Amino acid sequence: MFGMIKNSLLSQIEHRPSQTLNSETKGELSYEERRYEPGNYASVTISGKPFDEGSGEGAVKLLKYLGGSNEEGLQLGMTAPVSMSVRPSEEGGGLQPTVEVQVRIPAQFQEKVPKPTDESIEIKRVEGFTVYSTQFGGYAKEAHYVEYAGKLREALGETERYQRDVYQCVGYDPPMKPIGRRNEVWFLKQEDGAPVAGTGSQ
């Protein structure tokens, strides 16, 4: 636990390599089209729990892995954001009780990824992907992500091609950061022949 805390507090945060392709504002909502590079990710799936509980549990598992809970006992450093792949509830108004939480492996360890000691964590190769992204602040809960997903869906309309049955809830900051927090909702742009981010092969 100490290694996780030390790693998250003292490490310089490395952001996923990306390129902003376009920025739009429709009404009061601003959003971007952004391209992410391929890479190796640590991933864990939590099922049977509400989003806020499951996403928190998954994030802690990944932070422990980055903080030294791997076979080499290495503190890998921190990357941002942490992304959580979710599906809207079929009943509407919320999210299904299964969440896949992912964090990109730091660049230094991309070629030789330390094996997790927690068997529930998988190392996945995710190919490059493009997202439509909108940003908001504060401590994000399920209701906030659902709200901004609805706003982004409305802004994109019916003509943009993106995955409608799954989206990403994204957080950039550790819990101990009280102000200036950054959260995003990502819709994955549908690209012919491209694998879906979050479903890469192990």
C-alpha cells in the first residue's frame, strides 16, 4: 500500500500520447476529436457492483500494480488518464454493473511489461483509436458521467459514426487533488477495420 501511495504522490504523471484533430462547440458544450497511439495497457474488469464502487475498486488494483505489486517489485510511475469502459443500462438512466478499468503502461516499460501479481489484472495491447471527448470538473460520479454522455451524444447528433452501446468514463487526477480536477467522457469513433479500444488482445 505504501508503494502505491508513494508512486501516485511522487511520480511525475505521464499522459497518453495523443493528437487533437478537431475542436467544436455546440451550444454550451465543447468537445474534441482526439487520436490516441497504440500501446500496452493494464486492465481489470469488476462486475456485479455499482459503477462508483466498481470503478474505484478497479482503479485501486491498477494503482497497486503500478506502485510495485508486480513480479519485479518495480514502481512503474503514473500515467493518465484512467479510463473506464461502460455500457448504458438497458432500463436507461444509469450504467450496467460491469466496468473495465484501464491505465496505459508507462513508456519506459512498454516493451517489457512487468507481470502483475494480481491475477485479475490483464496486460492488453490496444491499437490506435479516435475519440470524441468532452470535459468537466469536480469529483465525478456515475450521474455526472451519464449527464455528460447525454450532452455529447446530443451534440454529435445522428450523422457522426461512433460506438453507441459503450463509452469511456475518464479521470485524470488522484483523489487527494481537491481543485482543478479533469474528467472526460469519450465516445469511440467508428473506424472501418479498427479494433475497439478496451478490447485489445492479451
